[in-house]
Amino acid sequence: MSRCLRLLIVLGLWVPGLTLAAEWVDEEVPALRATYEYGHYAEVLERATSRIDRGRLSEQDLVELHKLAGLSAFHLHRTDEATRHFRALLRLDPDFHLDPFAVPPPAVNFLDNLRGDMAEELERVRQERRTRLERERVEAERRELERAEAEAQRRRMEELSRQVTVRLVEKRSLLVNFVPFGAGQFQQGRTGMGALFAATEGLLAATSLATYFAHQGLFQTEKVSVDDVRGPREVQVRYIPTSSKKQAELLSTINRSTALGFYGVYALGVLEALWRHQDEVVSTRIETPPDPAAPRARLHLVPTSGGASAGFTLAF
């Protein structure tokens, strides 16, 4: 639980810092913008020039300060200073345009004329900006790819650290190998061979039983009178008619053959199972436990003599 709390604290301190860094604007820029709107051009020109000279400004703030300084110098008819600041502005952003609804047309024309005079230089600046932006894009993609690879590696290492090796020990009975119909093979997990023995033995056993009952069905019973010392008496006799003799012989042959075949296949299955028999079979596998459950919050209400009390539980 302490690790989770530390993580939350670090994120709480880190994320706001990132937000402030991304949105940070030099505090003097809005103040100079307000001063310019009040028409204090000399003050804006002096303060903006001083702030530019001190450095450590973002490109956006630098563009804004050169714009304010250039416009202030233009309004003060200090053409050289206005030209210097507007040239610096265009070198930062060659496609910058003044708002014609907020800036007098002479100032807009002044900047546009400078842009025409600097056309070749500004084209080189645009090309350099495109090259720089492409380089920054490639660098950002490279950093993102490295971050993704590092995250994937971290996840793999975390998953490997959570994996456990499960060892299974299977006990196998020797007596099962003597059970017909491929029981030994099924015990060993060889279902294909077990099914082959089961089907073959089943077919032979069924054929043997069917021919046995068919052979028994050919018998007929008849009472015959025989002489005895005490006089004639009747005896019940079972026999197969002569007309069914060949059929009886065929059924008897099939019965004996299938019975012998059954016991032969059974013996082969027992020997094959005994040959492959192992008292213990050890197998191992790698398992990854499920991810830990998400934190759960529970609210408890407990009645007391004076009313009720509430409790809050946070489980990780």
C-alpha cells in the first residue's frame, strides 16, 4: 500500500509541474501588452528592449516582445528601431502578419514592405524552419519509439518476475494396463492408440458374441423314444439339422477366430502399454498469476448506543 501512495504523491507533484511548464508565459509580456494598449509607447519600447536583451524567453514571448517594441518605435517615428525589431520578428516567424483591425494600416504596410525586402532571406528562414521541424518530428518519433520499447521491456520483465513454474506429478497404476479396450493407452494420454485398441477389441468381441448366439440359434430340440430296461421312455435331444450344418460350421469358425483375435489384440495392447508404462510422469508449465485486484473502498456503518458511527476502508 505504501508503494501505491508514494506513486500517487509523485504523480500529484509531477503532473501539475508539467502543466505549468507547458503553459508558462513570461509575466512581463502581459504587462507590456497592457501598457501598449494604454499608449505608453516609450515605456513599452524601453522595457521590451531590456527584457529581450536579458534573454531566457520562449519563441512565442520573443515574437510578442519584438512586435510590441516594433509597433511602439513605429508610433514614436523611430524608424530604425522599428525596422530592427520587425526584422527580428520576421526572422523568427517569416509568415507573421499584423492584425489590420487592431493595428493602423501604415504599420501593417511598413511590415509588409520589410517582408518584401527580406524575401530571399525569409525563404531561407522558412526552409531552415521546415528542416528544424522535420528534425524535431523525427527526434520526437525516436523518443516515443524508445519510450514504447522501454515500456514493453518493463512489462515483459514484470510479467517474467510474476511467472511461476508449476510441477505436476501424475501417478499411474500398473493394473490399469491389464484392462482391455485400450485402458492402459488412455491412462498414458495416448488417446489415438487407445481408441484403435478399443475399436478393434470391441469389434472382435461383438462379432464373437453375435456368431455364438447365431450358432446357438441353429439348434433344435426334439423328444425321442428310447428303449430302457424298464421300458420305453422319451428323451429330449438338441441337434442341428443337416441342412444347417455348413452354416453352423461357418459360424463356429468365425466365433473361434474372432475370440482368438480378441485375446490376441488384448495381449498386444497389454504388452504395448506395459512397455511404455511409467509409475510417475512429471510435467512442468509456466503460469502467470492474474493481475492484482484494483483498490477497493468500503464504507462501514456501525450502530452505537448514541446513534451510529461510520468507517472507511481502502484495500489494495
